[in-house]
Amino acid sequence: MKVKVFLHGYFSKFHEGPIEVVANTVAEAVTLVTRQLPGFKPNAVHGRHRLTVAGCPELEDLFRPAKDGEIHLVPQFVGGKKGGFLQIVLGIALVAVGWMVPGLGWLLQAGALAILGGIAQFLMPTPDSEDTAQKKSRYLGAPGNTVEIGTRVPILCGEDLVYGHYLSFDTDAIITDG
């Protein structure tokens, strides 16, 4: 089945106008477009582009044929707690434009998804970064030093009292009968 894929937001700079592909499902069409256009290639700073398919709020919707032979790809808004409010405001604006302008009904769905995403950001706890989280061992007592793999082992000469490094602690105990 021939499907037209429309790119919105900053995705529109990757290709002008709709892209026509032959695909049986929405997921197949999205895969074809994102693999072929060089702008969708992941980079080292931002990784992969996050996108939302308008009209597909559930995962199961991606494995169905496209409605009316059209697919609209919209950038997914991501961020932390600070981005939730902006995403809700932008979602309300999308819903308002979709409501007032005939023929842009897909903006209602994209705006509703943006509003729900912003609310979800407010409800989610802020993740701790690995740099600030202190990695502690649950298996060794307090007086010993625990180090990560690849840490240098200093050689001490003199009269200082120091604890040694546990160089290998990943052991498995196997109990057998007999």
C-alpha cells in the first residue's frame, strides 16, 4: 500500500514535501523513512531523534495500516521537570490550532500527546545522574576500600596504615549434591 509520510517541526528540514513509500504498517513506513534520510542518522551528542506518530497513541497502532494513507511524524518533546510546563503549553496551542483550522485534525492528536507527555514529566521523579550517586558496596564492611575495575592500585612504602583493595569480588558459589 502506498503511504505518504509528512515531516513536521525541525524534521521538515530533512526533506521537503511528503515522502511516498510502499509499506503495510505505520512502523514499516517510519522505519523506511528514518533509515533512508541522512538527517535521521544518530549523532554522538543527542543520540537518535525522538519522534511521535500523530494518530498512534498506543504501541499497537504502529502495527496497523496508516489511516487515509497518511502518516505525520512530529518531533517528540523531551526534557526534565523544566520542560514539562513548556510541553503542556505547546500542546494546548497545537490543540487550539487543530480545533480552529479545518483539515488539520491531526494537530488535535499531536497536541493531546504533548499535553499528556508534559503531565507525565511533572509526575516522574528526577533521575539521579551516575556522577552524583555514590556507588557503595553492600557486601563489604565499612573499614575496607572498594574500587571499580580499572582503578590504579598504589604501592605504599613507609609506615602508613592503609587497607588493601579488593581486586576481585565477583564470585559465584555453586552447591552440588554428592
